[in-house]
Amino acid sequence: MISTVGSQVGVPVDGADRFVRRGDVDVHELDGEAVLYDLVLNTTCRLNGTAYFVWQCCDGKMSVDDICAAILSRFDVGGAVARRDVRMAVSAFWESGLVERMDDGVVA
Amino acid sequence: MPADRLAAFAEAAEVAHFQIGVIGVSLHCPYGPALRDFCSLYDDCRVEVPPPDAIRVDVKPTRLGRMKRRRYEVWADDEHRFTVWNNPSVLPHIEWAINWHIMLYQPRYYQIHAGVVECDGQGVILPAGPGCGKTTLTAGLVRSGWRYLSDEFALIDPDDLRLRAYPKALCVKEGSFAVLDAMGLRAARRRDYQKGQKGRVTFVKPSELNPSAIGGRCPVRFVMFPKFEAARSPRVREMSRAEAVLRLNEVSFNFTKYRAAGVQIMADIVREARVFELDAGPVDETVELVRSVVRG
């Protein structure tokens, strides 16, 4: 799903968790995929179409469960796959420092 | 001849200036064979006076130890680059010093490690690390009539995202000598040299591949990442543009100078280009394949 983010995907996320994209990450959309460049860490990663959609949903308002619902309405996948993929993606974003969790005192 | 004129002549005989595409070079080299070979490779780039912002390369012969063994110190703009212990190594290390200097001190251009050719005004870059067959494939494409910009540097002007030419002599490693010979370029291999751990190399003057070889400013229309394997039929696979940006990043020489602007440049370039993975095989078949893709 995500080519270079999170080689060790495994930080647990809860369905009610909400995440917000960091503002200091440049986004370059290319044919529905995206290249992210972290201005602080000087790292680059590629998101495929689904991961990019999840990334866009990380607005600090949608919960992980909300994002799963959005995935189900947009892509032809089953609920279990959507839950797994969204959690993997969000977990990888979080682990890579590309998003922040709202519970950690972040204001969307 | 008066002493002052004699001194001036001697000085002049050791110095030559070149404008190699967008790169200026002033070579100060008292070791005659290396200077002569360099002048021979770049005779169509010779200029009378040092170009503005020319890289000054000095080759300083010294003797060391009780046996007074000769060695050469190669400097670029007053920075020591190499100590060379034998004569056949001098020319490759001059070239290496120039390339190194471009990588470090030529921020004017975004630099990607790539062979670069042009066909009908369309720039084709072949980005890859060492040993992936860039130079051999570049030579084959130029031999087939395409124009040459470089076998080592894709220099991209950030202002207009166009390629600029640095048409250096092609540096061919020993493993590809037979390929050169098969292209009818045995005569272009004037002399073999020793380039440190890279082993034996030779240099080919671009105009010997194709008399109207030198290309100019052009947009990037194709990006092909070559990977060479001798015993396979060549093939291409169109790849995702996002993946291409990451791959270009891996072979950018001066990404750390550009950072966010560099990612923007690469994204803008691939938006306007078709991007491929190229499984390169025998050079003639690979050249035909690349030609057919580019010419549609």
C-alpha cells in the first residue's frame, strides 16, 4: 500500500483515534498517487492511490473508523480489508512522523 | 627566443581552456601526454581564454621518497582530489576531478546521475548508478543517430526544467570494450587508461560516434531506468510517476542542496514525461527497443 513509509508497520491505532497531517510535509500528486517530502526530516516517500486517499482523510476530524467507511464507499473492498489497510496506513504515517494524533494535544 | 617569451610559451603549452557544453574547464597540466589526450578528446571545445566560472584543474608532478618515484597530484579549484601514481591514470583522474567538482559546486543545475540523449528535440534520460550500462547504451543511441548531452550528468535548469548539455568524452569501462568494437568504434578507442578501482577504461569522443552528435537544450520527455543483463531480451515496463520520483531521488547528485525544490523539480519533470523501467540486454537490441518506444 505504501512503498517506503513504515518498514515496521505495527504501532497500534484505535478505531476512534483521529490523526492530522503535519503541515510541514510537501505533497506532490502524480496520477492519483503521491510523493510526500518531509521538510523537517528530509525524507521522501511514495503513497499509492489508496494510501494517498487515507492521507487526505487525516484531517483531524475523521476517526480511523470514519476513514474505513470512506474507503468502503469509494473502493471495491470488503470491510476487513479496508480496516486492515487503513490501520496499516495510518500506523505507518504515525510511525514515520507524517501525522500527529489528536489525543496528543494537537489542534486540528 | 627571449626568456620571457620562452617562459610564456612554456606556460601556454601546459594550459588549455575548454567550454564543454555548459561546463568550463581550465586545465593546467605539465604532463604532456595527458594534456595532449585531453585536448584531442575536446578539440572542438577549445577556447582561447578561460570561460567564466571555469573549473581550474591542476596536475602537479612531484617526486616522493628515496627512489624519487614520480606521482601526480590532481587538484580542482585549489582542492586536492587525487594522488596518481602512474601515467595511464592521469587522464581518467582529471576527468574524475572535473565530475566530482561539478557534483559539489555546480548548484546552478539540478543533477541526476544519468546518460542523456536527444531525439527530435525530445530529451531522454537514462538514470542509474554505476555499472548499469548507461554509457554503453548512450553510445549506442548516439551511434544510431541521436544526439548526445552526457553519459554521466543530466543537468536540469530549475528555471525552465530543460536539460543542458555537458557532452564530455564517454568513459567506457573495460567490460564494454567489445561492444564498442562491435559498433565499429575500435578506432575510437585511441588508448586505454587506468581509473583506480574501476579498472581499465577508455574515452570516446562524441563526434566519433556520430559527426553531428552534440545536442542542446531540450525538455525531458522520457525517463528510462536501465538495468543491464547481457543474456536477456530487452524489455520496457511503464512505471508509476511517483515511483519514478523516488528512483530519481536515489540517483540525484545534489539533492541535499535542493531538498524540497528538488522534489518539486523531479515531480514537474515526470509529469511531462513517460517513465519506464528498462531491462537492457544486448546493446543493439536495446537501442532498437528504446528507439521504437520514443518514436512511438
